[in-house]
Amino acid sequence: MQPVLSLWDDDPVTPPAPPARPAHEARVLADSADRVAWLRARSRGVTATDVARLSSPRAVQAVVLDKLHGAGFGGNAYTDHGRAREPEIARWVLQHHDIAPSSKLFHAEGRPEHLATPDGLGLLDDGAVVLAEIKTTKKDWASIPRSYLRQVAWQQYVLGAERTLVVWERHVDFVPVDAEPRCRWVERDESEIHRLVGLADAVLELLAAQPEPEPEPWRGDPWQPEPWDWRPPPYDPLR
């Protein structure tokens, strides 16, 4: 006699494991959507914008001074144009290269003071990270400027990316001149990353060596004693 087979499977079905969370997602410090928190987090480390200026050891001191006292640059018509055009260019990048816009501030693995906010971030099928960096320019580039290449190398180091798509849109009097932006892939350069990490650490060492700021003087009511200088009230014979 054949055994009776159950219509139900007695063995529970194990659901497939969820995909592993990309390592860089655990290293988010802030989002530029909250500009105050983003600026505060950026101030505590060296960013890709800082590294773009680190062309040599001589530039280290200038970056340190600006981080201590502020660069004094609040933007101009060109930066305003870039901010206005970036979302449009980012949509083109997503449509043609499947790299999504990103506004998150990341730190490097094991180095919370090494920071970057890439313009675009994507994942390949094998889990590899690819980045995008968006620029607007009034110049007709024959090659990507060196300062931007330093910025790209730093972002690749912080995010663990192997390639970055640099995308730029040229304009004349703030009107784009081409139907589509231009772009070029930039591969990871370990020797350049090593050099930039050394310069960034020099910036951090100088910042750490700065003396603590003097406490602000007491600015309360001039007719009242300072809070740490208690005195008994004057004698009142009528009390």
C-alpha cells in the first residue's frame, strides 16, 4: 500500500535572504537637505571641496586658515547657476547612466574626519560603487581641470568607488549651449589618493594643534555681579 502524501509541505519555506546592505550606507553623517546639520558635519573634517585645493603641501596652510576663519565666499552668479542646473543634469545622468542623485555626506571607512558628498551614486550588479560629479562651466574644456580630478579621487576613496562619471554642461551667459551635457569616466588612481590622504591628514594635524579659543567675556547685566562672583546683599536696617 502506498503511503498517503500530504497536500501540505511540512517543511517551512525559508524566504530568500535580503540583499546585503552596501557598506557605504552605514557611513552617512548628514544630508544636505538639512543644510545646517550638513554644514556642521562638514566643518569637523576634510571634504572633497577642501581637497580640490590641495595641489601641494604649500596649499595645506591656506585650507587650514579657511577652515578656522571661513573662506569668506558666499557664492556668486556662477554658483547660483550651477545649483539651479544640477537637478536637471542629474536627471540626465540617471536616465542615461543609471546613477541616482545623492545629497548624503559620507565618511571614509575607519576615518570619520574624511568626508565627501558626491553628486550621484549608483551600484552595479556586482555591488561595485560608481559615482557622478556634475559641473557647469563657461569654458570649453579640452580636459577635466586638475582641481576637479582631485575632488573625484577623494570621493572615490571615501566611498570605495572604482570609477566616476564627470558630467559638465557649458553655458554662455548662463544659457546652455549643447543639447546634452558632456561626460567622461575617470578611473580610480591609488597613487593620487595616497598623496591626497597625506595632505588631508596634514590639514587635520594643524587644526588639532590650534589652541582652544578664549571663553567669551561675561556680557550680562553690568549692574549685577558675575555669576561666579557671589556677594551678600547690602545691609538694610528696615528689614
